[in-house]
Amino acid sequence: MVIHYRLFPIKMDCSLHFLRSMVPTFGLESCPALLSITITAIVATTLLFLFRLHNARSSVKLPPGKFGFPFIGESIRFIRALRSETPQSFFDERIKKFGTVFKTSLIGHPTVVLCGPAGSRLVLSNEDKLVQGSWPNSFIKLMGKDSIATARKEKHRIIRVAMARFLGPQAMQNYMGQMSREIQRNINEKWKGKDEVKALPLIRDLVFSLASSLFFGVRDEHQQERLHILLQTVLLGSMSLPLDFPGTRYRKAIEARKELDVIFSALIKKRRSDLDSGKASASQDLLSVLITFRDENGVPFTDKEMLDNFSAILHASYDTTTSPMTLILRLLSSNPECYQKIVQEQMGILGSKKEGEEISWKDLKDMKYTWQAVQETLRMFPAIFGSFREAINDIHYEGYVIPKGWRILWTSYSTNLKQEYFNEPEKFKPSRFEEEGRHVAPYTALPFGGGLRICPAWEFSKMEILLFIHHFVKTFKEYTIIDPNEKISGDPFPPLPSRGCLIKLFPRA
């Protein structure tokens, strides 16, 4: 079927073969019976899609590019690329055809992709001036409109102020010792004494265990396991196509988010009681901080606002930590000279300690080479592909007009792996980030985003990764990756070893 609409024709290929090829992307695991429903949903939303595109006036010069299929747009190609070993391919193919500014359609929205450091600078340095935070409606439904990820302007500022009371450097020093001890205990119980382990599932469990205990005071392993399963279900659905039918990833994610809210609501109720009776303090974890927070006018957060932000902070702290913590093991195994430099740095820190003395905040600051290796890992395998914004007004850029209301996407994949910004980008070279990254061009390496919307938990993740590496090196003199050619891909993100990263461990005497 070809639909002619004003300025351009759109061809809809609704063949059974095409729809079957989309089933894995939808999250319908071999459910042919739902294909007819899928067809109906696509056709029903076509007019809405075309109406949105009509808002772009024919008199303006839009960036070059293709919108793809109505409603679906190029979402399937985008998600498939993120799931592949070459996620940058989606952007590279279009840069080659159209240049560093191109239009597309992602998750039902006309979108302009800005590639390169200039595009990232435009987006990240003009929050609430030219652009504002914007995610697909399907994502907002899962994260919540009152979360730090989706809130705008003053509400976003207030949430960041509250979060900083627990995630800021000063506050983190208060529970750094607890985090360090929990990591050491986890390695002793689940890594030490084993010849081989699958690193990825162990790291996932560790990261979530730390988040649930430090954020919410949840230490029961069974409750942690249930929360972990629910979070992973939400994450899988957050970037799937928003088909709200039984059996889809998106429907499962909606149901999981509802169950998370029930659990967190019970935690809020109990903590309020403990705060009133003096059994809990106002600063002991993120739960207490958000319950007791008052803005400049003395207004507290509503339960809905807290629930949305609990979901968002779990999401942010999980993704941006699990991936680099696992992949740095993979990269260091292939670059033993880099691992030995980390060993030398960490053993030097240990050598300065008295018997039983814990690692300090200053010691973290001294892990300069270790942090360079983490930054290089994040350059090669970004934990985020970028983020979306919405144009507040028409934006004139590079001779084109980005219409008001259109979404804009900046992407780390347009710089991180490019020869023009990083010499030999395919090689693992932590020295690129010497002297606190002064030799790295601005807006070319943005593992946690930037500007007013930089990840609120990035320093928490940094501390967590550095402490993990410290205790890993302290426990194991060396290790080897069993399959150095294991595929690394996302589902659709972040990038992770596809079979769990099996490693052989050699303990220290």
C-alpha cells in the first residue's frame, strides 16, 4: 500500500514475512496470533503519524533523511543496531548518506539526529533555552512523568537538589565504607575459591544488591531478588516498541512497574513510621532523604513523585555501572600491560594501609590510572547511546530548520569510535584520559551525558566501579577470559557480553 501525503509518498509493507521479522523486536516471542492485532495497531496510528509530520511546514528546509514506516518509522532498524555488535552502524550509514544532521522517525516521533561534538554541544548546553528533556511517551509511562529522567525546568531542578543530598560527593563519603565492605564480602562469598565464574550475572547481582541496600535499606536476599527481576523486566520493555498487548515486553514492563510501586509504597509507609519513632534517621539512605526533603517553600515530595524517582534512580545506577564493570574485565584481559598498571596502583594503595585500615576517599582520588581505564572502557562501549530532547522553538542549525515540537537525539556513537576524535579508536588506550582528560576534545566522550541532565548517579557509579576493581585486584593476582571473542551487544542497551563473560580466576596467596 502506498499512501501519498502532501510532500512525500510512504510505502507500507504489511506482508506477513515483514511482520514476522519484527516479532522479536516487539517482544512477542513467536506469537503469530497477535500479528493481526499488530497490523491493526500500525494502520490505526498511521493517520496520527502523518498528522505529526504535517506540522513541519513545507516552506522550511528540513534536514535530509527518511522517516521509514508510519508509526514504526526506523525504530526497528535503530533497535536492531543497538542489539548488534556494531550499534554505531545505524548512525554511520545515515551520516554517509545524509551528513551529520539527518531526520528520521523513532518510536512514533519525527526526530532529528545531531552527530559530532557540535551537535552534542547544541543539545547539552541549551537545556530549557532551545531544547527541553523529552522521551517517547512509552518510556515516560514506565519511568513516570515526575521522575528526574522526565521532569522539566523547576521540578527537575528540585529533584536534583534532593538527590544530591545522598548522591553528592560529601554525602557519599558517609557510606563509602559500607559499600566497600559489601563489595569485599560479595567477592569473598561468590568469587573467591572458585576456579571459574560467569562475571556478568555476579556483577548484576552485586550492583543491584548495593543499590537496594544503600538506596532503600533492603537487605533481605529474597526481596532483593524479586526487585531485581522486576527492574530487569522494566528495562527490557523501556526501549521496545510500545505495543500494549498481552505477551509483549512493553506490557510486561508496565505490569512490573506497577508491582515495583506496590513494594516501594510499603517501604515508604514503614520508613515514615520508623522516622516518627526515631528508629530511622533522615540521612541514612535515599529513601529517608526523599521522605524528609522539603523544597524552598517547605513542600515535600508526594508519594507518586518518590515512586517515579525510585524507579528512575534504580534504572540509572544499574545500566551505567553493570556494563563498564563487566567490560573492563574483558578489555584488561586482552591488555595485560594495562592490568599490571592497575595492579601496581592498587597494591601501592594497599601498601600504605595499616592492618585492618579501610580504604579512604583520598585513596579513590589516587586511583588515577584505574579511572582512566574505566573512562576508556566507556568510550569504547558507551553505557548510553545518547538521549532525546524536544525543540522548544524552530531551531536553525547547519542551514536546516528543526521544527518546534520535533525530537532531537544526540549520540555518543557519532564521536566515541571516530578516528577524527580518537587516534586508533579501536584500541584500548587509557592514557588518552591522562591529566583528567584534558587532551580529549570537549563533547567527544560523554559516558554519563552532560549539562543540566547529566546522570545524577554518575559519581555513585564511579565510586562503585573503583571499589570493585580495588577489591578484585586485592583478591586475584590474575585472571583469563575463557572466550576472548565472545559477542558484545545490547538488548537493546547497554552493551554486554552475550554469554555472561566466563573467566578463570587465580587468587593471591
